[in-house]
Amino acid sequence: MRLLLLASALLLVIAATPARTAQAPSPGRQLVSTQERSAAPATSETGQRSALDLALELSRRGPLPLPPAAAEPQQSTDGVAVLVGADRWHEAGFSGYGVRVAVIDPAFGSPEEALADLGEPLRVRSFRADGSLGNGSRHGVRAARIVRQLAPRAELLLLAFSSTSELAAAVEYAIEEDVHVISFSVGFVHNGPGDGSGRVNAIVDRATEAGVLWTTAAGNWAEQHWSGLFSDGDGDGVHEFGPDRVLNGRDFTAGDLISASLRWDDEWSATCSDYDLELFGPDGSLVQASRRIQDCDDDPLEWLGVLATVDGRYSARIVLAPGANEDPPDTPHTLSLLLLGTPDRGGSLDLFEQGGSLAQPADHPAAVAGGARTNAGGGAPVLQPPARRGPGAPTGPRGA
């Protein structure tokens, strides 16, 4: 059983906190509420876009997209309370009564399913442009189920989003509703410099400055990330990951959405250095390239998204853009490469570097990030190896 645990933060939810008075309703489409029973729950029409359309949209806007329901692994959340010791809090009388938790996620499935799964008290609201609760995935419900097991009497708000502007609106609503804790099991890919700043982290700033505790996922990208200095020993403009190695790849399955992203340590929104990112297929042919022009008013970022058409190893190559120069040449830039897949089937890059693999907003200084644990086979729980790490982060078992 593999669980995404934010235990150190969510156990704080269990403490009995006096209930706050709710404010006036905010923008966003409320789909179901167990506190307002005067009318039947209203459901919105399901968006007509395919799961692929949604995935491509999300990969453009920042958060890693969720897989279609049929491809999504059904990870159990049973036994979380015992695993992290919350059962002892429950026996002492701490149940989360009076605490309000917002679970913010791109997908919850249907409101009726969420209510049946999570019980009361529960409110559901969509901030998505299509008015839905997602693409058929129930990722958000499973995240909320962990909160429910840790704090069975806490009031849950399920808030759906699909873009950073919608996330900002959802957070404003959570603040106005006097939420105590935000649970956010979503990672954004290179949405900022990696130093706790950036647009998503500015949204976290807004919440934490209002007194909300933000808990977030550390994630699963440590072995799908590489970082190092740009190296071009032969002067051909192609980065060398190692001796005679200009490609760095991993296996994908036909139909997977491949998301590749490259970031380097230049000034955000004003970078003058220019790199390109290329993706090659299992047969060695160029599949897609990202060749944005960085000319001193852009971000140090290249990204691309493409469907895998055949099973096999897809590899990234980093190239110094034609006409660009390392300036000064004796201080090359530090590169950060992510090669991700939807659905996430695991797998490692040929060469990976765990340090610096934290996504936004897990790099926020005020956010509490949690990793993955397993007790499969009945053994003692251990941290899973693919959890992300930031620079200088404490190291757990197996490098998590």
C-alpha cells in the first residue's frame, strides 16, 4: 500500500479548534453541500474535452496532469490513521471537530460519489472554467479520504481547479470561508526558479499570510530528475551528461503523455542565456523540440508535451541555442531536467539527481511537504525512493 502522507501537518488538524463563522459565498460553482439542504444538489454538465485535451491544457499551464480514470492506479488509503498514530489522538478525544480543511485538486469525480465516499460534513465547489469536478479521476477524493481518516469530524471543502488563475480563486474562497488547513497533493513543473518564489508560491503566500496551514505533496519525481552544470567538452553546443553521453532517457508506454521540462539558473523573466530542449524516440529520431527564444525578457525555461506512439525509451537532449553563448564561459549554468509521464508508471532516468527535484509549491518555505510511504508485505513502513527532494533536504531511507 503506497500512501501520500502529509502526516506531520495533517495531525495538527485533529486538534479541537473552535469553529469559525462562515463568510458570504464567494465566486465559484458550488456543486454539493451537506450544510445547506434546502435544495437538491446541483450538478454541472460534464466538459466535452477528452482526457488528452485536459492533460495537454494542464501541461501548458503548469500542474502535472492526472491520468484518465481507466489508467489510474487505485491506491488504498485504508489504515492511514493507525500507520501515523492518529488513532491514539482519536482515543484521547481529538477528532478534528471544529476544524475546516480545504482539499484543492484538479479532479474529484462526481459530487455524489465524493459525498458517498467521504460522508459529512462536506462541501464541494468547482472553480474550473468547465464547471466540472475533473476528468473522471478521483485523485482528489483519495487525498480527502486521508484527511477524513486523520480527522473524522473535520469539515471538508473539495475545491476543483485546472489552472493557476482558478487555483488563486479557490484559495481566496478558502480564506473567506475561514479554512484552517489546505491539503494540496498536486505538483507544478518548473513554475518558478525553485527558490520558493513564482506564481504558484505567491498563491501560497496569500494563504499562509492569512493564517492558513498549507500542506503539499513532495511527490514522486526524484528519479525522473537530473541536475548539473552545462558541459560541452567538444564545443559542438550539445550538453554532455557524461563521457560520450548526450542523451538522458527513460521508458514510456504507447499512449503515455510525455512531459519534458528544462530550467536553468538565470534571472527569472529576464534571462539572456538560451538553451533548447529536444526529445528523441526509441528509434533515435527527433520527436519534438522546444526552441523558445530567450532574449533578456523571458524565463529560463523550455518545455514540451507529446504522446508516446510506441513502447520504448524516449530521451532528452539539451542544446545551446544557435548564436547563444555561455556568458561568462567559465561559469556555466546549472540545468534542471524533468522527464515525466502521465500516467506515472515510475521508472528512472539513465542518469538522475534527486537533489532539486521538488516541484512548486513544495519548495515554499512555509509549506509542509510530505512524501510517500509503504507497508506492502506487512513490513515496517519505509519511505519510497521516488519522493522529491530539494537542495539540502534531509535524507530519509532509500534517498527519499
